Amino acid sequence: MQAEIHGAAVPEFVDRLDYGIHVVDTGFHRPRFDAAYLIVEKGRAAFVDAGTNHSVPRLLAALDAAGLAPEDVDLVIATHVHLDHAGGVGLLMQHLPRARLVAHPRGARHLIDPAHLVKGATAVYGAEEIERSYGTIVGVPEDRVVPTSDGMTMTLAGRPLLFLDTPGHAMHHHCIWDEQSRGIFTGDTFGLSYREFDTARGAWIMPTTTPVQFQPEALRRSIERMLAFTPQQIYVTHYGPVGDVPRLAELFFGQLDEMVTLARSLATAPVRHEALKRGLETIHLQSLRAHGVTLSDERIRELLALDFELNAQGIGIWLDRTTT
């Protein structure tokens, strides 16, 4: 089913929110798994995250459905440089002649020259999977890249966007406070909230500890810093906007504490990775049942299989870094 914006059909992979914000399903992995956002203000536009190279046609279609042209995009913002968020940035920028790429200073260089980024991701996923899921990653000319600083504000047609340095998931991560919507674009810092797990209680959320820069103490501080803004909405990449932020933060912190306790208990365990995966499964299954999710254990494991694997990898790297 399609809606209409300014006479243009809105594709089924685009949801229009208030305050000129559009959620674009990037098509990565499964439906409603990975989002990019389009912000429209007074005929000017900004993208927050870009998905993969395969996502670019969807982003351009969302722009067209909003009644805008590629020349109307001023900013492309990467919350961080993991490939499911920023793999398509270089290709997207080739279509947007006036846009500047806005990136955390620790990540900007990897979007200019993605060779190291691709090498690191290949070590995690393998070369065949990188090509299949992300395509050939291309860089962005340095003169089109704007590195951010903590507390920096940029404007989109007069609309202020405040950048906050938010390590914990990744050291090259920033979140964006949008005063107009009273919302924060959080990338992966505020965790994952899959729509399959919504119940009468609302959304469910879990931390993500994917390789290679998980830091639980920094992550908690980053969340607490965002909560100080009293946000009405959290715009997560996986997937879409969620409200009832204080409840979600409590849910997030409770699981984070359990994950850290689990990790420390298994620091020297034999076959540690598999033990971590089993422990994470127990933590999140219990949390989901308490939230009222009635999906079968098998279906939950299917939906979270990638996260169990990557979170166990990230926790293992953190343990090795902090216990040696």
C-alpha cells in the first residue's frame, strides 16, 4: 500500500513520521532490520546513515517521494562507520552534488579511504560476504567531508542538529540531538529494537556489543548523557523510532549489567565464545518473555542469531583487552 507526498507515490519501504522525518528500510538482511533516515526541512534534506551500496536506490527513491531532487540534499550524516550504516555513503555521495558528509573525526578518515574499514570487516565476515552484502565500498573526496566535534551544531535550513560524542558501541560514534522533534538519532549506541518484539507493553530493546570497540562503562555514560536531554523519541537504526525512553533505558541498563556479569564469569572459560552465545541467549530470552513476547524460542533464536554471534565476538574482544 502506498501513500502520497506532494503527489509522489511513497514506496512501501519508506515510513513518514512527524517533523519531516522519514524512515527508509535499507533492505539489508531482512525487512525492517536496518534503517536510514531522511530529514526534510524547508525544501532542504539530510540523510542520517546510508545503509549499504545496495540501499542507495531506496534512499534516492525516498528523496524523490518527498518531492526533492539530489541537489536538495545538504548533509549525509554517518552515526558511525560500520558497514551496515555507512557502507553506502561513498556511492550515495556520488549522486548528491551539493551534500557534505558529516562524520565522527575517528571515523571520517575511513570514509575517505575505506581500505582499512573493509579489511577489518572482512576479518569478521569474510570477503565473500562483504561483496554479497555490501558491494564494492568507495571513498568520499576529503574536501567534501566535515569531521564533527563534541557539542558541535550544524543546521539544516535553520534546523539545529547537535552532535554528541557517544562511545561505548564504537569509539567513532556520535549521536544527533534534533531539538525540533525532541529526538536523538542514536545509530547503535542506544541498542537494537526489532519490531517483531513489540508487545502491548511497547517496544523492547537490547544492547549491541559488536566488534571491536565495546566499552560498557563508556556506553552507560553515553546513554545517561542522552537521557539528560529528556528525549521524546529515539531513532535507532535497528529499527525505527521508539518512545517511552525512560522504560527502554532501564531495560537496556538491566541487560547490559547482566551481559557484563556473564562476560566476567566466563573470562577464562574453555570454548568461551560458545558459552557467551548461550549466556546471551538466556539473558535476552528471559527479558523478552518478561516483556510479553510470545514468539517461539526457535523464532527468537532465528531473529537474534546474528546478534548473538556478533555480540559474543565483541564481548570476547573486550574481555581480552581488559583482562590481559
